[in-house]
Amino acid sequence: MSWFLDPAPLYETSQYITRDPVKPVRFVQVFQAIPALEPFYTEWEKHFDVSAPFRAIRDSKWVPIMAVILYLSFLVEGKKYIERRKKEGKGPVNLGYFPALWNGFLALFSIAGALRVVPHFLFLFTHKDFKETVCEAPDAAGYGDGAAGLWVMLFTVSKVFELMDTVILVLKGKDPMFLHWYHHVTVLLYTWFSYSARNPGLYFIAMNYTVHAVMYSYYFLMELRLWPKWLSPVFITLMQISQMLVGVGVTAAAYSYQADPSCAVVRDLIPWCAAMYATYLYFFVEFFVERFLAASTKRTPVSKLASKDIGAAPSNEGRDKKKT
């Protein structure tokens, strides 16, 4: 395949080197092995230095903690506010087209992230074994700096902004289910601290970007009543369950490899990652059984049972909503 170069020699000659003053590492980006992709990368992305953003994230551990406190406080007080509005005869807040714009923005962001991270993730499998893909440190694996590193960093920061999903739900008069807010809180905390520790995690990031690209596109189209009726939201829930199954499997593999000194997985984070993915798997399967399998036994259309909990499970609320 003339369009694909053997990546082994590239690791010795690559011009891309991390700017770590202690231990700089030469790394390879996917477009070096697949030259056809290079025109689709900007020079800024290729030479992105994550040093300053990484230090800012690492030294700002108060950000996710404060964000979670404010988030949970709004969850309680926001629902009280909507209840007061209802008693006054005002009803939920009319957000106009903001929910559609917000979901559209997150859809485009997730698609862009997937287009940068997933190709790099797949590229690693062309010359590394499974253990290396799980254990190799981000700098050496090529997603510490450069294009993939940029979008891994943005992924971490985006978990703060995704809390806006709940704000929209509450202001629209919805009561977010436990899976919704539990998912947002735990993902934010784990992602922020895992990134700060330089913990390998490309599996999780590639999967999350991909699922969110589909999920937020769904929400965007539903807000505009453009989602095709024949395409069932059960597909997105199955994607989410698959994501959790892989997450549990990779975490188990990380646990089995962590005793090896060459494995860069941060041992202290493994129990938290295992608990997070195991509980996600349980709750998503529970949601699937209750909303889809139970619905089929009652012969109730699936489209009328999906819950509008952004980040947890798909919904058709946008189709039924009347614009005001």
C-alpha cells in the first residue's frame, strides 16, 4: 500500500518532539504514516504544544470540584425555581433555539474530535500490540502533543461545558434522571484528574467522541424535528452500552498490566475507573431493559419512551415540542 508508510523508521526521524524539559519524547502523528491525510491538518495542530494548557489543567484541580458543587446546587435550586414559576402560572423557561444551537455546537465539536482522535487510535493498532495501546504513555503514543494531543486536551476541558446540558433540561422543566447527572459528575472528575496524571486513556476518549458525535447530532436534529422517524434511538443506547463494555474490558486489562514497570497506567486511578464504567454499564443496561425491552412487550412505540437526558440516553422530545 503505497499510501501507507512503515511507522517504525518514523519514530527515529520524526520532527515532532515533546517539549518536556525533563524527558523530551519523539512521537509520530497519523498523517506521517498516511501522507494522504496531511492536507487536512493545519500547521498549528501539527505543532501544538500542550505544555501550557496541561500545566493549567494540572494546577487547577479546584475547577472540576467547584464546577460539580455549583452543578449539583443548580440541580436542586433550579428545579425549585421552575416549580415556583409553575405556581405563578409562568411555566418553564422558553429557551427558543438555544438548545438546538447548543446541541449543534457539541455535535460539530464531537465530530471534529472524533476525526482527529479516532484515526490516531486506529493508527496505533497498525504497529503496536494491545498491551502497548493500553499502557503506553500519551507522549510516546503521540497523543500528548500535536493534533491528537490538542483534541485530547479539549476533550478534558469540554466535560465542564457539557454540564450546560443539565441547565437546559432543568430550565425546560424536565427532571434529569439519576444516570444523567451521575454520568456528568463522574466523567468530569475522572477525566480531569486522569489527564492531570498523564494517565493513558485514548480508548475512552476515542469512544466518547464517537458516541457523542452521533448522540448530539441526534439531539440537534430532534430539536429541529428533522430526525427521521424510521431511525430508532435504541441504536444510540446500544452504542453507549457497547462503549461501557469496552471500557470495563480495557480497565480490566489495565489492572492486569499495571504491575509491569513499563506500563504507564496510574494504579491509583484504576479502582475509580473500574467503578465508574461498571456502574455506567449497569445503569445503561437497566435503562435499555426498562425503556426498550419492556416497551416492546407492551407494544408501545419506542419513540414515545426515550428519555431526554442528554449524555445518558436519547430522546424524541424535540419532535413533540411545540415552538413558542
